[in-house]
Amino acid sequence: MPRETARRGMTGRAVVSLVVLAATVYLLLTTAPRLGLDLRGGTQIVLETKDSPTVTADAQTTDRTLEVLRRRVDALGVAEPMLARSGDNRIIVELPGVRDPREAVEVIGRTAQLSFHPVLATASGDSRVLNDESGQPITLGPAALTGEGVDEALSSVDSQGGGWLVSVDFKGDAGRAWERLTGQAACSPPGDPARRVAIALDDKVISSPQVSPQVACGVGIVGGSTQITGRFSPAEAKDLALLINAGALPTPVEIIEQRTVGPTLGAAAIDASARAAVIGLALTALFLLAVYRLAGLIAVGALVAYAAVSYAALLAVGATLTLPGLAGFVLAIGMAVDATVLVFERAREEHSVKQGGSLPRSVSRGFSGALSAIVDSNVTTLLAAGLLFWLASGPVRGFGVTLSIGVVVALFISLVLTRWLLHLTMRGVVARKPRLSGLTHEGRVRRWVNRRDPGFLGKPRRWLMVAGAVVIAAIAGLFVAGPNLGVEFTGGRVIEYSTSAPADVERVRDAVSEAGFPRAVVQTSGEKGISVRTEPIDEDATERIRTAVAGVAGDATEIRDEQIGPSLGAELRTKAVLALGLAVLAQLIYLAVRFDWRLGVATVAALAQDVLIILGIFAWLGKSMDGVFLAALLTVIGYSVNDSVVVFDRVREVRGQRRKEPFSRVVGTAVLQTLPRTINTGIGVLFVLGALLFLGDGSLADFALALLLGLVAGTVSTVATAGPVAILLDKRWPGAGRPVRKASPARQRDDNGAVV
């Protein structure tokens, strides 16, 4: 029976909702979050394996290199390190808690090719000249054995020469090779250079001792062990022993990216995101209660459930929470309002059209009418999130994961949990007194809309001229001011300092210039912060910059350090352009298949306008365009398409009802009918983004600014660009927005089993 079928459907939603909520509570109580290095502090290093004369840097070689690096990192004693291969020739190393990465970089990044050579009296065809440990040139013969023959190395105090030494034990045939090498050297008289044996690490002689006079010619040093001396410090001896024990890297490696974040910066980011989430959610809740009353209370409960389920899902999949990921999580809370508002506004329309009617039936019709727009808008957001995960790296990739999970959870909350809660609520007292629901009155926006003439888009070219002027003004910023590309896209180094007091950025810039960096970009960061961006520099240069900053601003504590190689910067820049291009193409293909090619072209024109406007405004403001900005831009594309999808979904519906009406009036009607949803959803997202903008700092605030600009531009471009373009295309090629064939009405029933 239909009613029995509807009842079983609601029972199924109830069971699924309760199971998901129970699993959510369990995960929240038993699972600790996995924080990224930008939140808990530490160092991330990206290494790229390079070809050597004898070895090709392929996936197999990179895997062997990874194992050697893992042994080295384990010997450093870092808690919970993470090493993983990325692609065929890259390795990502995460070292939580390592604030000063210089020692770690020195140890894990060295090739560590250990070799033992005879020292020749005269040069020959296969010899080479290197400086010994004292700086004097010596001639080395071919390597007699390498570090592959070393069994174990230990550091200890040199009781005879002072300082520290490293004892080396050989294994297998290496012990006999050492005997032959020292036996040959012992045949030369004392004082002769040929009586020495050179021990080299990465083509640098670290020790070249003379074979003791007690060693007989042709016999050599027996016992399969030796000592490397050189007046090492304790740290030098320990690191050398570590490198020898870990083994040599099978191929050279190059550090192409390095990020260091202090734990205080991560704690501040978590605190800012948490406060933004709480404040944004509270303001959104108050707004929903004011507009939708009891239904708004249900929406607030659904939002709280959304936040909990999304966070639990991140814990379940073991996702790493990053700074952009946290911002995306906060943003998704605001965007999750969209589906609920769509349903509520459709329910209001149905109740108004039926002039009262059954409230439960109006709610059911609201879900049926909004389903298409909800699915389409979320699919377009998933396309953008998928591109972020595929093409981005590091923290920005985490944003793609967070956004994807947020979209899937939002669909569950709106179509399963919220529908079940409304089914329970819109019975009994609410059914007898429907005004309590908040869904029986039109609302101020809808009353205003009902008095407007839908023919306001009758002259589409005027709208496009205004939109074009705005785009030209924005694009001018890219040529006049120029884009301020972040270090991720240009290569270089960014160091951020926390100072004891607000610093005069001009004085800091002069001090950094006098320290030898006249082209460095010096900017303020927060209330008491300074960031310095330069070309790629070494650790000594960074220390000179820190000293210069401290000389002007007092105490300067390094809280962030990012270094990107020029080759990686060029690659990321290419990927950014590719991501934007693919995002536009993917949206066009989806909309052309789902709706109509004319509406797809109109939507793409609007989102291209949004992207250009944001790029231009950021150029005029001098804001940095980095990986986080790319994440914001792709999110704006998804949001802009969401708005157009909702409008064009209504265009298709209205045109099916008014086939003889001019298309410009059809589009105008669709815009006006969906305006309450647009305004109410926009206000919900606005609260969250405003909280991020004012409570966040640095890239977090810039992220929120880009999204706010996208929110405004996306809403306006749907009316001023997408609608007029669709109208002009329909004049040239009639047929835009023709309704697709839908399911038979007999198969569409409400929650009570009645035909809708």
C-alpha cells in the first residue's frame, strides 16, 4: 500500500539517522584528530630523487631511497614521523615538533656515499685530487670499498687525540678488502702520502689517517674494524655514525620544498577557526530561528548534526586536518544551510500555491521540488573538490578532502535526517496550528518579489555592458598592479616572525635590505608579525634576516618558514592554471548534459567573470595569490555554479508551465522565485565567512575575503551575466531551458502515500 510504503521509507530514514548519529558519538569519544604540521607545529620536507651517472631515479629507486631515509629519521628520535612517496621521484617527510630543521635537513638530505681510497704519490688516469681534512690537496685512487660493506658504526670519545671518533665494523668480504687496502699502504715508508688511507663521505675527505708503523707491509689491519678520527664534536660524530648505519642513498636527492610551522601559530589557527565556527554557527542559528521559527529550530539541530557527522567522518577516514581544511570545514557549515533553505522555500511556495492545504504535503512537495537543484549544486561542488585533491598538494589537498566529505554529509543531513525530523514535527499540534512551523507565511523577501515585474531582463545587452565594465576594471589590476604570486608559484622562501611589539614595516624593510636582501618583500602579518619573502636562500642567510628583523622589532621569533624550489614553483603554477581550466570545462560539460548547452555556456560565462573579478581585486589590493587562494578560487567556482544551477533548474520548470511566454520573462520569473533562497543562503554563508575574516589571520583571512568576494560576485553574476547570456543564446538558437521528461506523477507520492 502507498501509505505503508511511505511509512517504511520514513522508518528507514529514522534507522539510518540513528545509526549514523550513534557512530558519530562513538568516533568523537574514542578517536583523536590527526593534525597537520601547520596546526601542531613541525617541519615538512619534500625531496626529489635525481638521476646519477649509474642510477635512474624511478619509482623503484625512490622506494629504496625512502627506506634509507626512514632509518635515518628513526635514528633522529622524532615522535610519529611520516614518510611517503609522492609520484615516481618525490618523497614527503613530516617531522612533528622539529622547530629547527637545519640539523634534520643536514642528516636526511645527504647522499652519504661512504668510500675508502688509497692515497697516491702521483696522479694517474683514474685518480682525482681532493682536499684532506686539513685542507691540503691529496690524490685519491679508485675506491677500494664502500659503505655497503659497513656492519655497524658507533661514536665514542677519542681517548688519545681528543674530541670524538667513529668506530666502524666491516662485514663479509669488506673486512678482507680493508686488510688489502691498509696492507698496500703499509708498504710505503712513514711520512709518505701513499701510506695514508682516505675515508670520504659524499666526495669530501673526512679523515685520511696514516697507517701505523706497527702494521706490516702486505698484512694490513686485521680484525675487520677501524676508527675514523678527525676531532669531531659529539654531534658530528653521532650524525656521522647515524649516516653510516642508515646506509647510502641509492641516488642523489634535492630538497624542493620545506615548510616549518611553530606550534604557537598552529594553536592560534585552531583557536581562530573554532571561534569562527561557533560564532558563525550561532549567528546562522539565530537567523534561521527568526526566519523559519520551528522549522528553523530543526534546521539548527540538523546543522549541529552536520558539524558532528562531518568531523566524525574526517576522523573515520584518518584525514589530516590542515589550516585550509579547518577553514573549509567552517565554510561547509555555512554552505550546508543551502539545501535546507531550498526545501523550506519550496515548501512555502507549495503552501502558498495551494492556499493553505496540508502542511505535511507541502513539505513533501518541497523536498520533491528541491531535489534536482540540491543534487546538481552538490555535484558541481564535488567536481571542484575533486580537482583540488587531484592537482593540489599539502594543506590545500586537505581542503579538497574536507570539502568533499562536507558535501556528501550535507546530502545525507538534508535528504535523510532533516526530512525525518520534519516528518515527526509537522504532525499533531503543528498540523493543527501550522503557523507554528514557520513555513506557512511568505516572508518579507517573497512578498517583495511577488510585486516585481519579471520582465526586468528584457534588455539583456545592457546588463552585459555593465558586467563587462566591472570585469575590465578588475582585469586592469592584473596589468597595472600586477598579480602578487605567492612563493608556492614563484619559488623562493617565506619566513614569518612574531615580534614583541608592532614593528614599522618600512624600517624592517630597510634593515633587511642592508643585510643583503634588497629585493626581499617585507609585509606585516597580523598585529605583531612580520613576513619576509625572498628568492631561495640558505640557513645562514635566514639567520641574517632574523637578526635584521630583531634589530628593528625587538625579539623576533620564527613561527613559519616555507621554502619552494623554482622547479616546483613552476610546476605548481602550471597545475593552478590547469585546475582552473579543467574546473570550467568540467562544469560546462556537466551542465550541458544535465540541462542544456546554452545554459551551460551562460553559467560558465558567469563563473569566468567571477574568477576574473576576484583575481583583479586581489591584484589591486596587493594580496598574495598562493595555494590557499587557489582553493578559495575553485570553491568560488563551485558556489557560483550552485547559484546558476538553482536558477536554471527553475527556468526549466517555469518554461514547462509557460511555453508561450518570452524567454526573458521566464528567466526573470525564475530569478525572482529563487531570490528568497539566494538571500537566505547567502546570509548564512556570510555570517560564517565574516567570522573567519575578522577572527582569522594571514592566509585564513585572505581565504575568507576571496570567498566573500565570490559570494557577492556569484550571486550578482547569475542575474547580470548568466541570465542575459542565456537569453541572447536562446534568441540565436531557440530551445534553451526546455523541460526534460520527468517521472510519472503516479510514482511521486508524499510521506503519507498521497500523489504529489
